[in-house]
Amino acid sequence: MAVFGIAILVGVIYTGISIVRDIGSVHTTSIFPFLLLGVALFTALAFEFVNGFHDTANAVATVIYTHSMEPHIAVVWSGFWNFVGVLTSSGAVAFSIISLLPVELILQVGSGSGFAMVFALLIAAILWNIGTWYFGLPASSSHTMVGSIIGVGVANQLMNPRQGTSGVDWDQALKIGESLLISPLIGFFMAALILILAKMVIKDKRLYEAPVGTEPPPFWIRALLVLTCTGVSFSHGSNDGQKGMGLIMLILVGTVPTAYALNHAVTTAQTADFVASSQQTMQLVSKYVSPNAVVGDAREDLTAYINTKKFNDNTMLALRQYINDVGNEVSGYKELRDVPNNQMSNIRNEMYVISESIRLIEKSGKTEFSADDKKVLANYKKHLDLATKFIPTWVKVAVAIALGLGTMIGWKRIVVTVGEKIGKDHLTYGQGAAAEITAMVTISTADMLGLPVSTTHVLSSGVAGTMAANHSGIQFDTVRNMLMAWVLTLPVAMLLSAFLFWAFHAISG
């Protein structure tokens, strides 16, 4: 505990020093942006804290319930591996979730509407997570966040129907929804299969016994359960830990764009590569411009395409013009950190629009790019994303701290549910190991694919799968409550976030 406390203290000090260093170059006569930054960061980290005591508790459920580790040691151990998972995460899941948001709110995140969006998302997710935790229900933070985003998108569209504003990227929402829907089914059947195979291969009967008293299991079983807990904790950090990161980056871009709109870590050589790649990509796009295209407002044409997904003759011409403009702007500076403060947000938005346009054009298949041209586009998009889709180390450290502290406070209710209330018989060592192996593999795979999945649902369904394979029977009251939480999470989160977005939007004017 002392070591963990020191690690937390060091992380807090590092985070504070990093923030002060980053915003030291920000010159303003008002303290309001900094107050807004503080409130927004506190809210975002509160979400990760609630995520910690709600979701991460699943990672320690089996080792605590089976007495493989003492509770406080288990949560510290899990917190450490969550921390490592967060630090080594790619950020793909974070920006996959962000891509669900209405594009004009992302581009105007520093406006009243942008902050209404961020606060509505986070507060709706926190309220639902606390409610389900209170009743000991293993509900999903992933479902909650996705539901909150959809609620904001729908509300934004309903509030501005005549302005052609966008709602939700339903294609992306469907892709994420499929991962959230399929992952519990994978958890159920995969965990059942692992337990059946284990019974065929491992004949030690002690593996298939439930804990008795407070005695720990035999050493090799204990080692297995600690190993699976470690794997689930690491994969949880690398996947779930990213859910709040993308929103924290939007907060940073909205409040102090001069420090966070563009990635200041991009080197001189990388900046020069971007300029060269811009010229190459512009020539490539020229081959696909329709002869019927008419010169117009490039940004307006591209944002309209992102909103509506309707490709027309002007889309490729607008893309070429925008690529040329951004390349010329950046070519005037040695590094991105040299871009004037009043142009940071604008260049970031231009890069974001280009990146999203390329992603959607390739996805739509409206333009048949050759294999070589796809490589050029991929290289150019990589440079765009390096400049705009980045997560500073201190953000990862702050999220890891919030997750770790949340785990230490809220583990008890979920542990009892997982260990005793899913099956009619108490959880055996083998069932716990099978469920955690399943969760570890499923979450890690989703992380590589850039898809968010629910640690809660995968692990809980895995436990249910082992109960079915073991013919132990399932407590249908608990399963019914879990299914109700699973079914209600999306609509309740949508309604909460939509109402909060409307209320915050009205307050902000």
C-alpha cells in the first residue's frame, strides 16, 4: 500500500508539472479557460474513477473470491497492470469512440455547444455507472459511453434540423455496437469451451473445487489465477482506459488549443515529410477529380460530405484544394510547435476534416484507388493523425491513477456478484481461470482492432458460460437483472445525455 501510495503521489506530481509546463506558453487575461479546464478534467477523471470501481473490479473478482490474493494486494496489483495497460495503449479505441460524435461539435469543441457535449457525455455516464454499481450490477461503461454519445448526436440533430448539422455516424455506431453485442456471446461460449477442454486435459480435481474458508488454493492454481488477473487488468487498461482519453483530448483542445490543438512532439523531419506527402497526395487526388467538378468552398463541401456521406463531383476537387492549402500553410514552419497560436485550432480542424474525408471516401468505395495510390493515402493520413490524434503521456498517467483509485474503493459489490450470484453453485478455481482467460483474449483482440468492448459483460458472460458447461445451474434472478442493465444501458444513457446536452446548451447560450 505504501509503494502504491508513493506511485500515486509521483503520478500526481508528474501530471501537475506536465500541465503547468504545457500551458505555460498560453497567454490570456482571463482565468476562465483554466477554471473550465480544471472542471472538465475533474469530470473526465471522475468518469475514469467510476469506471475503475465499476469495471476493474471484475479483474480482481476471481483472485479475491478464491483467496488467491489478499484484497488490498489484489487491487494494488490490478491497479499497477491497469496503469501499464493504459501507458502502452495505442489510442485507437479512444479516437474510434470520438469518431461517433457530430463533426461540427468536434470542430467547435471550444464553443458552448462543444463543452455542452463533453459535460453531457461524462455526467450521463457517471450517473448510470454509479447507479448500477450501487445495486451490484455488472453493467458496461462501454455501453454507457456509446449510449451517451448517440444521445448527444440525436439531440444535436433534433435541435438544429434546418442547419443540416450532423447527428451520429451510424455506420461507425453499428460497427461498435456489433463488437459490444458479440463480445458477451464470445465470452459465454469460449469460457465454456476452455473449461470443458481443461477437464479433458487437467485431471487435478482441486482445480474444479470451490473455495473453502479463507485458505488459498494450491500454489499452481493460485499462480494461474494471479496470471489471468494480471492479463485482464492489463487488457482492461489498454481498452477501457482509452474511453475517457479521447474526451480529455477534446477538452484540452477546446480550453487551451495553443498547447494541445497540434502535436508539439512532431519533429522537424516529420514536418518536412508531411509537406512532401501533401504534394504527392495532391497529385494523386488530381487523377480522380471529375471534369464536372465546380470550384467552391472546400471546407464547406468536405464537412457536408462528412455529415451526409453523399459523394458528388465536387468532393475530390475540394479534397485536393484542402490538401494543397494545408500543405502550403505547414510548409511555412519548421515544426508544428512554430504555428502561430491563433492558427493552431484552424490547422488542426483542416487536418481532421481531410483525415475523415479520406477515411470515408475509401470506405464508401465511390472512388476505386489503385493499390499504390492506397499506400500513398495511408502514408499521408498517418501524418495527419500523428499531428491531431495524439495522447500526451501525462493524460495516460492521470487516467491510470483514476482507474487504480477507483478499483481500490469499489471492488466489493461486484466481487460478490461474480463469485456467488451468477451460478447456483459458488465459483470454482477452474471456472474463474476460464472466464478470465476468455476476457483477456477477447479484450486484447478488440484493442488491436480499435474496438471498445465491455470487460464487465465479457467476464460475467464467461462466468455464466462456465456454470452452464459445469451443469452448475444459473441464478436467473441475477442474470435477469444483468440483462435488464444490459438492455437499459443504451436507452437510459441516451436519454440522460440528450437531456443534459439540451440543458447545458441552453445555459451556455
